[in-house]
Amino acid sequence: MSLNDQEIRLIRNMLSEGRKIPEIAKTLNISAVQVALISSQRDETSSEKQPPLLINKPKEEYSTVFSGSHTKVDRKIPVTGNIVIGQTSEGEQVVWNPLSAPNPHLMVVGESGFGKTYGITGLICELSRLGLPTVIVDYSRSYEEKNFPNKFKENFHEVNIGKFGITLNPLEIRESDVRGPLSVAVRISGTFNRIYNIGVHQEALLREVIVEIYGNRGIYENNPETWKKQAPHLSHLAAALQLISEDEQDPRQKRAELTFSHISNFFAYNSFNPNGAKFSWFEGIGSNKITVLQLNGLEGKTQKVVTEFLLWDIYSFFVSRGPNKLSCFLVLDEAHNLSFKSDTPVDKIVREARKFGLAAILASQQPEDFSGPVFTCTGTKICFQVAEQKGKFIQKIASKCKSNPNDIKDILSTIPKAHVFVLSENTGKVCRFSSHENRGIS
């Protein structure tokens, strides 16, 4: 229910008298979140300087993060420590504690121009201050070094995949690939079909050809000892498809020709190659590091395929370490570039990765870019201003915090710049988002 001008003036007068938000809401028979929104708008126009927010310092208590036979990084991070999201009009700090939260995944939504990227950058710096590294998949240079405060630039590392490629090999057989080359072939061909919509027959051909190029290297599904040999590269897959498409005696010629024509742009960019930028997850998730995997410069569908291959790789790396404490955050902005279908890497990460020490910050301009499982599997939601048309997201938010959907819609569509609605532990609060200056990170 929207408030009229007279009701808004009355609320502002009552706030000026020092009356509390719950009291005003009860007196006027409206929701507390509506009063909180008016209070935030009142603060926005106030000329009074906001007091700096206090950061809860972590206790001097430490725990080793990396353990197990695959560990090559030995570092420690604080066990406890709140990250302040913002402060309500009544001075209450709204905090997020990724280290103690049962579900550290974070969802961030907000239209362009309302502070979403700036806010995420601040949270990344806070995570670095706690000793938690972040890996950011960046499509459009939103997370360049210049956008981070100076004191964090020594932790910053960019891998420019769009320009140089990267040395990771998506065809490498991981410990989780229980069928060896066949497991990899199913994963790679499925990704190409999902992004390029090549069809089931072309997907089957890709799967078959991938298994063949493993065989050319002496790597066979029925002989796990051969899985330790050096895997082929995607360039070998491209060459094999071209050979088949040019061989008129091969019954697969037409299918190979059609398949290659669909995905040839991906091979042209050669984003995964032995001469690309050197990178390993062991180094990429070192203590405090902020690692940006820069995809700017790649064509749209190529960006999506590269992203899926990168996500499969980091997911497999963390699974290979076994169950572990939280030790890294993956930042995935522009969620419309991602597939949330069952058995995709994003689906695996939001459902399963946190038990292996990997958590995610997922962000987008519109809430409908996310799947239902993402809403369910993210413990905290941060909402800048957003106008959602379908209403499903609003219904879910309202159900969680037991509020009227119309009230939530009013808040999300009119909340001022630099303010957010935060949903955590079934409680929704409106607050002013903490600036870099207030965080002490500028």
C-alpha cells in the first residue's frame, strides 16, 4: 500500500519528535518497513554529517583455512568478524558475518546507477581485510584496479583472458571426473550446447570427438592409469572437427561442418592455451588476494563459455580439497550471462561449494536473472533500488520477512541511492549502505 503526501508528512513529524519506528508503525497501522523507508529518505536530504560506522574488529582467534593432501597454501584468517553492510536511521548496524553464517552466499540486486558495483567493491575489500581472497569474473571492466582503494591495490591481480588467454585447460581430467575422459566430454559438449544451442545430435558428435582426441593421446575411459597423461587442448578439438568436416568419406562430415560453424568464434579467440597468462588456483586464492579474471574483449557467447569452463575448474579445485572451512569468495556480477540450470557449474557452486570452502557473491540488475535455487541458497540478500515486473522476487522477500508484498514493492522501487533493503535470517531492514570512507578502506 502506497502512502499519500499527508501520511508521509505525519511520519516525518513523528520522526522529528524522536518517536521510534515500531511505535509510529503501530500508531498509523502501517508496516515498519514503510516507516523505515521514509526515515531513510529523510536522512538522505539531511545536511547533518553522518557519523562514521564502527567496524566490529575480529577477535584475535585464528584457524588454519587450507588443509588436506592438496594444500599448498598455509595461512590463517580470523575466525570471527562482522562486516557492516550499513546503518539504519535509528543507528543500528546491519551486519553480515560470512565466517560464522551457516550460509555465507550473498545475493545483490540493483539497477544501474544506484551503487551496486561500488557496494560490492567495498565488501570485497572487507573480505580481504578479514584474510579472505576473492576471485571476480569481470565482463566489462567494472572491477578494474582503479576502482579499488589504494591500500588494497597491492593485493590486486588481474588475469586478462580477453587479451592474452589463460593457461588453464578445460580438458584436464579432475579427481571428480569418475569416468575420466567421458566425464570431461559430457561436461564440455553440454556447455557448448547450452550456450550455442547446437542441438542434441551435434552435442553427441562433440562428445564423441572429445573422447577420440583423448584416445589419440593414449587416454582411455576403461584405464584410469592413463588419465594421468597430459590431456589434449581445445585446439586439438577444433582441429579434429575441421578434419572431419573436410572428409567427404566420413559419415559425420555434415554434422561436424554444422557444429564447427556454430562454435568457431570460440576457437578463434583461443582463450585457453598453453601460451596464455599463467595462472593456478593455488596462487589465485592466496591470502587477501583480489583476483580479477577479465573477459572484456571477448564476444558475448564466448564470454559465457569461458565463464562456465572457469567455474567448472574452480569448483573442481575446491572439491578436490575435500570438506573445508570457508577460504574464498567467488564474485559473479551480471548474472544474465550465467546459466542456472541443473548440473551447471553455478548450480553446483550455490548448492554444494560452501562445504568445500567456496562461497559466492551473485549480483545482477534484475532479480529475475536468478533461479529459484539461488534465492533459496543465498543466506543474505542486499537490494538496491529495483523495479521488478513479475513480482515473484517480491513475493519471496515478503514471505521471508512476513511483510505485505505491496509494502516491499514500494520500498524496492523507491529506496534512495546509497540505501539498501537487507534480508537476512528472515528479517528485512532498510539502511544506508556504508561508504568506503566509513569502512576505513579509502
